Amino acid sequence: MSDAAVRRGERSVERWLAWRYLATRQREGFVSFIAIFSLIGVALGVATLIVVLSVMGGFRTNLISRLIGMNGHIVITAREGMLQTSPELLDALRKVPEVRTVRLTLERQALINGPNGQTRGALLRGVRLEDLLSRDIVTKNVVHGGLGDFGTRPGVVIGERLRQALGIAAGDKVTVTTHRLNESGTIAPRYSDYELLGSFLTKRYEFDNGLVFMPLQMLQEDLEYDRRTVSSIDLDLADANAAPRVAAQIRKALGREDLKVSDWQTLNARFVGALEVERVMMFIILTLIVLVAAMNVVASFTMLVRVKRGSIAILRTMGAGKGTIVRAFFLSAAAVGIVGTTVGTVLGLVVSANIAPIVDLIGRLRGGSMELEFITSAPAVVRPVEVLTVVAIAIGLSLAAAAYPAWRSTRIEPVEGLRHE
């Protein structure tokens, strides 16, 4: 008989033994009971890890999209005073391959007065019509009035909470109070009347309660600026995660010391860092669930090795080598971890794909407030890299757990094993 045929026969015997150990009955049934619950533990641990990481990924994506939805992925400002734009500067920015949109923004703090005497502080943001229409966070969340007449006549679009606080409706007049510096050096107020065109509801308090969009050219005229003066140039990228790299490229390409080029991750470093720390810590904590399940595999199959001492001794006296016994126990224990990981991965992906009805039910049970809706409306984002990492860790822990009872089986000598039978 050839060596290849012998090896195939040994592998068949090892697989048969592994299955027999998994399907053990009678007085060893308690061991199989523990092995089954070990498999369930691995499956639930992997599923929990995938679901939590997916939900946290969706929450992070939703939160960041709202955070940078009103601003750009990259913000260019002047180091001192206002920023003076030029066609050459804007063309150079548009030619950057990763840049999708170039927006001009002029900001100024102001007071908004309604016709009934209500007054609120607000942040005026002068934008061009095309720039406003390119902001999905505004266009997709208009709840009152519309944007159709923006830029054609003096009109503003404001946050819904601010509209309710002022007690106004589309078509009403509001007075915008800004300030200017006189030639004598004193500050004088400046009043301008605008028509309310519409309102938006982003479910972010700072936007809905104090943000006012108005045509860029009109705000420049109110503040007595020329057409080239803005507060910042906002750049939207095809990939938000590439912002630090693209910002460095722009900084180097422009070579202007009077401009400050900042990416959204740098501008929100503490917030982004907190989210990343939370994600890593949650990953570590939930991995402990899989580790505990793997320890159950060690315990159950170590007990099985002790129960099967007589069988192991008989196999050894019949000519089975230590390698055959080791591989049989390793296959048996590893099968629990691998099957549990597979079941848990499928379960986790199924739950993640259907997470919307679950969180919607939670939102209704909790009352459905705006703040809670922002949390429960975050979709689950399944990242293949994270899923593969979870699977690799679970299988790695399972194989490591299978190694110890397999090694213990080699410590049983035939004479010692048969003495207790």
C-alpha cells in the first residue's frame, strides 16, 4: 500500500474519531451538553460582536454626516481677517482629483426679529444657490416652505426650531440685525428685511435653532464686502476619510502662508477620537464573550479526554499513534468553534440587515423624541474588514482552545488508561 493511501486512511480514521467524540452519548452525555452550549456561546458572541460593530459604524457614519453636512470635508480660511477669493484659486481647487464640490461661505453673527416682536440670536451663512442645493442635509429636510426662490429676491431659509421660536411662517418678513464699523471706529447696527422662504429640520439642535441661510451676494452687500470676500472655502470630497491626505496635498500645492487648510478630522479631533476609542473598547469588551465561550470548549473537551482515557488507551494498543489521537481531538474541539463562528456570523449579518425595524420599535417604545430618533435612525453599516476580523479572532481563539485538550490526550499512556477501566 502506498504512503498516500495510508495517509488517506489515517485522515478518515481521525475524522471518524472526531465525529464520535462530538456525538458521544451515555455517561459522557454531560460533556456533549457542555460542548453544545460552548458552540452556542461562540455563535452568540460572534453575532453580538458583528451587530454591535455594525450599529456603532452606522451611528458613527450618521453622526459624522450630520457633523460635516453643513460644512466641508476640508475648510480653507485666511489666517488673518477675511478670505479673498480669485478665479485662479478656485480653479486650482477644482482641479484636485478628489475634490467633488467647491463652496463659498460667508458667516456673521446676527439677531433675527420676527413681526410679533420675538428676537433670537442666529448665525448668518451666505451661500450661492448651487451650493445650498448641493447640501443634502438641507434639501432633503425642508419641512416648511421651499427653496425655489432662494437668490432671486431677498429671502432666507432658517432652522425649523428657530422658525417656531419666532412664530413666523413662509412669506413673513424678518429683520436681520448685523453690525458694521464706522469710519470713526464705532460699531453701528445695520438692519435688513428679508422674506422667510422655508425652514429645514436636521434634528441637530445647533443647526435647527440658530442657522440662517441667505444669498451670498446679498449678505456681502449688507456687510459692505466686495464679491471676492468670504469667510471660508468649503471642499467636499468623494471620500471623507481621505480628507487629511488631500488637505496636505492642497496645502503643499497652494504654498500660501496666508491660508489655513484644515480637514474635518482635525477640526473635530476630540469628537472623532472619542468615537474611535469607544469603538475599540467595545470591540475588546465584546471579544471577551467569545473568549469565555472558547474557555468552555477547553473545559468540555478536557473533561472528554479524561472520560475517554480507556478508549484512547485501547486505540494506542491497537497501533494508533499519538498524532492520530491528537488530530482527532483537535478536529473535534475545533469543529465546535468553527461551526459556532459560522452560525454566529450568519446570525449577526441577518440581524444587522434587519436592524431598522428593531430600532424603530425601540424608538416608539421610548416616545420617539427628536434626539432619540437621531440615534435609532442610524443604519447598521457592515464593514467587510470588521466582519473578517471578528471571524479571524473567533476561529483563532477556537483553535487555540482546541489545542490544549488535544495535547492532554497525548499524556495518557496505554497502561495508565487501561488500569482504571
